[in-house]
Amino acid sequence: MSVRLNSASLLTALTLCFSVSALASSDIRVTYAGSMGKVMDQVLGPAFARQSQGQYQGQGQGAYGMARLLASHKITADVFVSITPGPMQILKDAGLIDTAVPVASTSMVIAYSPKGKYAAAFAEANKKQDGSWLDVLATPGLQFGRTDPYLDPKGQNIVFTLLLAENYYQRPGIAEKVMGSVQNPRQVSLEGGLLTRLESGQVDAAAGYESEVISAKLPYVSLPAEINLSDPQMAKQWYDKVSFSIKDSQGQEKTLHTQPLVYYAAVLKNAPNGVAQGEKFIDFMRSKQGQALLHSSGYGAPLGKALY
């Protein structure tokens, strides 16, 4: 049986469709660097959802891995939040974003288990600030957790930090002593579960961003600005002096260089809830309220300029 619609009925049907679409656009889907899990899913996302009277959906994992999933259209999102510019470049090259704006910043730290057998040694090293944390990390039998430098900027940044520590403390070879190989399978794990493994005692210490470690309420060793990658003004004198090579998924070797620990946010052109809704979420992150929520979760102020 066929059904014919007159002009009035068609207009009513179209109006209903647009109304449903408009309701859906109050929702937001955000993909983000896995280190932001708690602040995104427990703080910023719910606050925005209450304000917009919609639903929040978040998904986090290593920022490079997430960017590649978005670029290959295996997943979709309204907003992507990355740490360092590198993952954003993947989306720029894929034609999915035009720009990315800074929304927060952080620094590298060494988090440790408060109940672990090395807790006292790490706490003492943090007091001394003399580099003795390197000796604790290099202790035979200590389980050190970090993420894959191919998938996650944090996995790259701990390698840079350890290489910088060799220079700063004049300890040649200490990075390899701590890590083994750059992608040592005994240390490398997925981004989303690293601090959970630390909290459960599966690892004794883990590479972390100060922001996520504060959010998780874990103790940590703070590191000098010369090695923690937090200060763009240190780039020429310190950060730019180190690099390392890694093989990509095709086995091709590429050399990696340091990038500032700034969080960037971008609206994707194929945003399922609309570009406008994505822009509203980023505006919320950059607003006085959003920045207060980020600050209370351990994040620093946005640094630098927009990308592209």
C-alpha cells in the first residue's frame, strides 16, 4: 500500500524530523586522551550535560591511537581532546579538523603506589629532589608501568623525560637501565588502565601527567621543569636536545621530537551531534567555569596559541 503526503503533511513531517534532530544536538560525544578519563567522565562531561540538558558520552585511550581511529572513520565524535599537537595533525591531514585550541596544560611526574614496598623510597626521593628517584626506578624487581610510545603521547613523553634526566643529572645510560627497550613489553600497557594497575598494586610506579595523578589522588615525585616538559620556554635550551626513533605499524622507522604538554581540543567536521554542539563544549572547557573545574582536578592553564 502506498501513502501520499500533501504539502501540509510533508511540512509537518519535516518539521518533526528537524525537531528530533534539534533535541539530539543537545547531546555531546567526546573522545579524549586517556589520561583525562576522570576529569572528562566525572567532572566536565556531566557538568556540560546538566547545563545543556543533554547526554554526555566519553571515550578515552592513547591520543595517537584515538586519532587514527577517528581519521579512519572507525569511530566518530563531536570533539577530540589531545595532549601535544601530534595527534591533532593526524586529523588535520585527514581533513577532519581545521584548527585546535589549547584548553589546559600539565607536566610529567612519576606516580607510585602509596601502599607499595617502594613508597618510602619514592617519598624520600621527592623530598631530596636530587635525582635519586632514578635509582629507585632502576631497582631490580621494581615494576614500572608506562604506555606505548607508538599509540600514546605519554608513552613518548616518559622516554623524553628519562633522556632529559640523563643530561640534567649527568647520568648517562640511566634511561635504558630504567626502561630496557623503548617498547619493552614488560612495561608497556594500554593508556586507560595504567593508573588502575598502579592503584591495584600490579605495578609499583608509573609514568603520569600531574593532572591525572592529582585527579586519581595518588602520590608522586615531582620533576624539575628542565625535564618535565611543562615549560615551552625550556624547549631550545633543554627539551629540543633529545629525540629517539621508533618503528610504526608498517615497520618504518621515524624519529620523534618533544612537544609541549598542552591539551588541545578540536571539533570534528563529521560530528554526529553537529559542529555547533562541539563548539559549545569547547567553549565550556575554556570558560571560567570549565577552567575552574580543570584547575580543581590538577590541570594547569592553557598555554600557547591555536594550531593551524
